[in-house]
Amino acid sequence: MAKFILLDTETTGTGDSDRIIQLGFMVLNGKSVDVYNDFCSSDIPIGYGAMEVHGITQEEIAGKPKCTETDAFKALESLNTSDNVMIIHNAPFDLGMLAKESFTSQMRLIDTLRCAKHLFEDEEAHRLQYFRYRLGLYKLEQAEANALGIVVKAHDAIGDVLVLKLFLTELRKKLTERFGTVNPIDKMVELTQTPVFITKPLKFGKHKGKTLNEIANEDKKYLSWMVANMENLDEDMKYSIARVLEA
């Protein structure tokens, strides 16, 4: 039977040289839940911006093992088969960080961020913490945390995994509303592999407030410039720009 691995990391930052300093995940196996949560040291110092977000200080990880030496990482390696399913919110980031530790997932992938963009397309944001409040998940998390022996803390890897577990239930409800009696796992894997066309106005840049179609009609060169120069564009934005440029 497939196991479902809900995972999150905290890191020294978001740059190319940054590394994992906390690896947390739950393994859902039928009715049982196993929790893994390890802090780890890194040769890369924690950036102050990252520290502000997750609250992990250099002192807290001093003397901790490297990521690949933690029990959590070793358990993750043992679970890394095509029979299992990896579930992450904003999967490219965490998988990219794991790749720096020479971990390449063989599991089927569900990115709940992309699924959320498909299923909650009218929401103003799709961040996990946004849905924590938008869907009232914060009202449920303490009871869930008590049952699993987890300390709830925003922007903590295992705390975010707990929210992810609750959010997954909401995604499944939305799937049923939208698609009826489909296999929810298969459908979320499919949605993860399906890019989202962005129709909302941009929130940045000189054309802030305009849709991609509007910008394409006025200033196609700007869209080409965005793809060439903005390194932080996600795959959905790149896909959407490519579509309007080809139209």
C-alpha cells in the first residue's frame, strides 16, 4: 500500500548556496502516522531574513548533524520508491533543497500549491499560511498537534506539515465538488503536472495591475524581458507568458 509523505524544510535562505537546517515530514500509512523532525547544521550561515521567518538561530543548530546524517533524512531515503507519494506545498523549492543533499525523489508528486491554484483560483493568495486562516485550519491544528505530539509553530517545518495535512483534506473536498468521484490522489498528481494559466493582474513591475493579455497587447518586449531577466519567476508565470506571446 502506498505511503504518503507530507514534507517541509526550513533553510539558511533561498539562494543557490543555501541549505536545509530543518527537515520535517509525516508518513501517512493507512491509519498510522509517523512523524520525523530533525534540525541539522550547515556550513552556510543562516541569513537574517530567513531567521526572521522561521526563528531558527545559529545557536540552535550548533553541534547538530548534517542533513544527510539525520534520522529524518535516512528515513526519507528508505521511503523513496515509486510506490509512495510525496506531498509538498511549493514542491520545486523543497525538492531543490533536497537535491543539494543528493536526494532525488522517485515518488509520485503532489504540489499542493499548484493544486490550490487550480482549485482555489479566485483566492487572493495561495500560500499555506494564507489558507491556514482563510479555511479556519488554525482552529483545528491544536487538537491534531496534541494527537501527534507536535508543537505548533508558524513557519516551522513540522508545524507547516501539520497545516499541510489539514489543508490536504480541504483540497480533497474541493476536488469532489469540482470533479465528482475521481481518485483524489491521481487527480492531484495530474493537477501538479498541469501548468496554471495566470489570469489575474500582475502585482509587480512597471505594468502592475494589468493582466498578461493586456501587457501583450501593449508591450510584448516587456514580457520577453521578464522571462530573460527575472530569475524568480515560477513555472506557471513562465508558462502563462509563453502562451500570451504565442497567441
